Amino acid sequence: MTQETAQHQSEQEPTDLQVDTSAQTEGPPEGGAQLTDSGRARRVLVRLLRVAYPHERFPDGPYERTAAAVEDAAHSNAADDRALTQGLAGLDRAAGGDFLALDDAAAEALLRDRADEYFFRRIRSTAAVVLYDNADVWELVGYEGPSYALGGYIDRGFDDLDWLPHPRIEEYPGEPRVELVESQSQETAR
Amino acid sequence: MTAVDEVARHGSPVEQSEPVVVIIGSGAGGGTLAYELTRQGATCVVLEAGPYLTQDDWVNDEWEAFGQMAWLDMRTTSGSWRIARDFPNLPAWIVKAVGGSTTHWSGATPRFMTHEFKARTTYGQVDGASLLDWPITLEDLAPYYDRAEQAMGSTHRHGRPPLPANNNYIVFANGAEKIGYRYYATGPYGTNATPYDGRPASIQDGFNFQGDKNGSKWSTLVREIPRALETGKLDLRPNCQAVRITHDATGKVDAVEYLDANGALQRQAARVVCVAGNSIETPRLLLMSASGQHPDGLANSSGQVGRNYMRHLTGSAYARFERPVRMYRGETMAGIVADEAKHDTSRGFAGGFYMETLSLGPAFMASFLEPGGWGREFTSWMDSYDHLAGMWIVGEDMPQPSNRVTLNTDVKDQHGLPVPNVHFDDHPNDVAMRTYAYDAADQLYGAVGALGVHHTPPYPATHNLGTCRMSADPADGVVDRWGRAHDVTNLYVSDGSVMTTGAAANPTLTIVALAIRQAEHLLEEMRQGSL
Ligand SMILES: Cc1cc2nc3c(=O)[nH]c(=O)nc-3n(C[C@H](O)[C@H](O)[C@H](O)COP(=O)(O)OP(=O)(O)OC[C@H]3O[C@@H](n4cnc5c(N)ncnc54)[C@H](O)[C@@H]3O)c2cc1C
């Protein structure tokens, strides 16, 4: 990592934590058409997120807000911004002009080819945090969110699993555990 | 918050020129030591780098709580561990706040085993490992374990009842039973099943990593710190980060320099200095305190400061089931299987491990399940979230001299100080144990009908150990059997850095027991006038 990036990251945001800074010095890929239409860039990004994180149950909202967060993260740094723009443009190019026209399998295959590219790794490091850090998604995956104000789960099903018997909660009442098992070789050595 | 509030002190002010016991850090080690010393009449100043947050400040939200509590100052990593790739600036998951990582901790409190204090003798020569026997034994520590369990309110101990089974435990314990394990239970666990010590019983809210707003969980924030403040003998200074320990011409430490909340450099005179900043900041501070007499860092004539960094085996396993589990409801880690916590070389490795229930919310799950992961395989796990059961694997990792905390002078933190670099490579023994443990997890969950089990790699270290290890011989380690620096008579280390080897057990009970023991020693030394 470069000293420069390191220094201005001294106070990190949670979304920065997974950022792989090791390859930043490589810089974004050179050349390539600029994706000047930012509306299109957003649509390609949303599609990319849906292909990378496919959830049939999710509406567009979570992907839209994740795309906005990915763009915000990239805007904080000129190199990242360029990498994102060029990365998305590269997808369109590789798709013969229109990434949005590809079916899921073809779109995923393009992403697989780019799994280790900086722009896509950077997108994932933001998306994995942002997509799932919101109540809209929690409900869809069956998570109930904050519980303290509701009295916790002590009276709301912390032990409502009914497809297995209730097990023992005390420690084993029989003989104590053997902590040191003498090995064969140690025994012969003695 | 006004500037006055930011530099606000808590407790009874101590003059900066008054040489007192200065404790650096207020977590498991520092907080315990502060209470044990002040309640027995010794005046202490506690310097704590983080803010004084309390139960009302905490939130039931994983990332928000993490942003509020965790130590997020810049750190760097190197070595072949996956963390260096996935979380290059987050080697450890520890807290920067009054109470230290005991505010984030979950509560598992197993003791170390007899043979684990004699790792070198028991395991023999292990290539590449710098194993050493502790200079103390389980017998030495047993009475302090009793007191630590009472302080922390460990369930299943000293007549305290077990916590009830939550959903995650129901799956876990049934699987354990089915594959022939016997030593499973909902503890020992440092959270109240029934009201104890002035704190209420758990309401099973599932947010104990986020501080536990209900106050049922032990931490030095809810127990030792307030009680130490009540003695009138403690001056607690939050938002004050120690940056250098100084010494006089005779070689005794005489003061601690620290940055206050406004970034101003301050100096507190010291009679004794006890460093308890956790195993990354403690060696960093000693290394930053290098002087003419201590050119390689304070108390580092052995060259061992920062070396032998251990983070426990770690790994997690999440199993998917046909029917719902809702593992997030209830106490996070109130489930322990101890059957594999033994030394049995027929398994192909030295040392042992515990399996403990673990649950993360979707936000943390997405980041830690398979860092960098994407695609249908990844999202299928997220889609199954409420059908998952989870466990953590915690076992002994081998100390290695090259696993090491050093100063990275190329990278500076927000104060312009060199950041700590954490270098780590797995030892083959660690890999063998982890592979075996994942397989055991597959069997356990398979026995109760798991549709699949995902093996999650080690996440940023919650257990950080060994960087100022105890040794009988000053050439082998940094501190003696009391945690006193071999090189400096009035300098002590009071946290998990002193661990000679890591054992299989979660470390906090042992850190607290060692701190209670060290307090007795310090009081005796001060009474005799030798400190
Ligand atoms: C999520 C999570 C779950 C855990 N679960 C368990 C468990 O179930 N069982 C278990 O045994 N352990 C558990 N742990 C580990 C446990 O929290 C630690 O082992 C323990 O708190 C370490 O104690 P310590 O005194 O070494 O450091 P800490 O408790 O981390 O305290 C160190 C303190 O020192 C401060 N500090 C550092 N440097 C400076 C400086 N230069 N100046 C001033 N202050 C400084 C820090 O801000 C911090 O407050 C868990 C940890 C986490 C994060």
C-alpha cells in the first residue's frame, strides 16, 4: 500500500475495512472508452450488483441504494472513480456493446473473468457491507433487527426451535474429560 | 461535546506530578487491576485511549456499534494469512473505549488446562514453533480463577445456574450428542442467567457483541471501573492515549507521556507503570518507548517484544437446515463443546480446541462468511440466513518468532505515530487443527440434518496474545511470573500479551485471573517499599 492512501485512511469507515489496498498502486486499466452517460453507468452497475448478488426476493431498492454507495465510495478518490467508470464501460464493450442485454449466465461469466480486477474487488468491498446493512434486506432474509427495546427474545422465541429435542444445558455429570491423551510413542518411550 | 467535556476526568483527580500507579488501558487486564488496587487503597491513574461510552450509548446495530466501539486507527498487515488480503488494515477486532474489548466480548470463560501451562514439555519440539513452558502452573492460578469466575459471574460455576438453551444451542448440542460428544453445556459464560452482583438476568436480545444494553454481561465497564471510581482512589482519563513511557537514569520508569483528547502532549508521573493495551498496542508502546538505555524498545533486551503473536486457531462453520433456526435470537456464545479440548496427537496435531455457538447478523455475516465472496453460492447462504446455525472454533495456535508486531515507520496514524504492523503466517499445526475442526463441525451439523456446512476463514482477531510473553529465563521472554518486565523493576504488563502460550480456551478469564494475582503482588511490593 502506498503511504499516501494509508495516511488519509487513519480513521476508517466500516465500508473501508475490506478494501484491498494492496493492488492500488497497479492503477486502473489504461485506455478504453469513457462511459460518459452517468445514467447508463448507474444502470450497468445496478445490473452488475444483481448478477453478483442474486436474490430473487430482493426488489430493486436495495441494489439501487448499494449502487449509490459504490459510486460515493469511488468519488472519494480519483483513481477509484476512473477505475469504476472504465470497469463498467469495459463490461459493455465485452458484451458487444450492451451488458444489460446479456442473460444472467452470460453476465456472470463476464464478471467471473473480472473477479480479480481492481474495480470489481472495490465494488464488492463496499457492496458486501452496504447491501446487507439495511432493514429492507434484513426482513427479506428473516432477520428481525434491533431487539433490546422490544425486551429481547426472552419471551419472543429465543428457544422456539421445535424440530429437535431440548438438550441438556448443564455440564456433563459423569466422569471428567481426559485432557491429556498419552500417545503411543510417548507410552513406548516411558 | 465541549472541550471541557472531552478532557473531563472521572473519579478523583491526581496531580500529574504525583508518582502513582499508572495503568494504560481499561479492558480485561487494566480495568481489573485498577479495581483490585484502588479497593485496597492504592491510588491509580488509568489512561484510556477511547471514550467513556455507557449502556445508553450502545446500539443494536452491528456496523454502527462497531464504528462506535472498535479500534479503527490505522494498522497494517503482512504475511500469508488471508486477513492481509481481505482486511489489510484490520488485523484485529478489538475495542477502543473504557472497558476495552470486554464491552465487545461475548462471555465464554473456560479455564486453561494443566498441561497447557507446560506446552513445550507436553508437545515437545514442534518445528518452527517457539513453544515455552509458562513460569507458573494451573495450581498457582487456581485460586485466582475462582475469584475471576466470581467477579465475572461465570455460569455453571460457584453455584450459579446455567443459561437456558437458545435456538442455536439446541442445534449445536443435539449435533454434539449425536456424534458422541459429552462435554457440552451453555457455559461457563460471563453473563447472568439470574440476577447477580447487582446486574439483571439476560433478556436474550442477541446483541452482546454490541455491548449488551441490558447490563447482564460482565465487562470491566459495568463492574470494575465504576467500583474503582467509587473508592475515591481512581483518576480515569478517557480519550488519553499513552505514547511513551520514560525512565530515569537508574533505569526505573518514571512517567507516561500521553496525548489528551485535544491532542496535547501530557505527562503523568509514575511510581509503577502497568501496560494493558492489548497485544498489539502494548508492544507498540514499548517499541515506541525506545531510549539510549533501551535502543530496541523498552524492556526488549530479549528481542521478544512483539514476537510470538498468537490469535488462536479460529474459524467458523455455518450450517444450513431445512427448517428455521433463527440463531440470532439469544446469547451469542452460550454454548460450548469441550470434547476436542485435549492434547491427543492421534488427531495429527498438538493442542486442542473448543467449539462454541456463534451468531452474526446479516450485515456482519456478509462481510465475514466468505470475504470477497459473491455469486449464487454466496447469496444462497444469505438467503438461508434464518435457517442457519453457527459455531466458532477456538484452539491453540503455535507461537512463532516471526509472527510479530513491529512499528511500520512508513505509515503514520492520525497523531503522526508509526502504526503497528502485524505479520502472521499459519503454522502447519494450526492448519492441521483447523482442517480437523471443520471436519468435526461437518459431522456435528450433519448428524442433525444439515443440508450443507460453510467453512468461514478466520476473521480479524478477537483474541490477541503473546507479544510480551512470560518466561522464567529473561532471554526467552519479556516479563516474569508476575508480569514484571525482566529489564525494568517497576514496569509491568497486565494484559493478554503476557501469555507464554495461548492454550485452547478463550483468554479473558485467564487475563482477569492474572490481573487479580498481579494486583496482590503489586500491593505486597509497595507495602514492602520495593516499588
Ligand atoms: C467480538 C468479541 C468477542 C469476544 N468473546 C470473547 C469470549 O467469549 N471469551 C473470551 O475470553 N474473550 C473474548 N473476547 C476477547 C476479549 O475481549 C479480550 O481477550 C480481552 O478483552 C483482552 O483484554 P486486554 O486487557 O488484553 O485488552 P482490551 O480489553 O482490549 O483492553 C485494552 C484497552 O487498552 C486501550 N489502549 C490501547 N492502547 C492504549 C494506549 N496507548 N493508551 C491508552 N489506552 C490504550 C484500548 O483502547 C482498550 O480499551 C472477545 C473479543 C471480541 C472483540
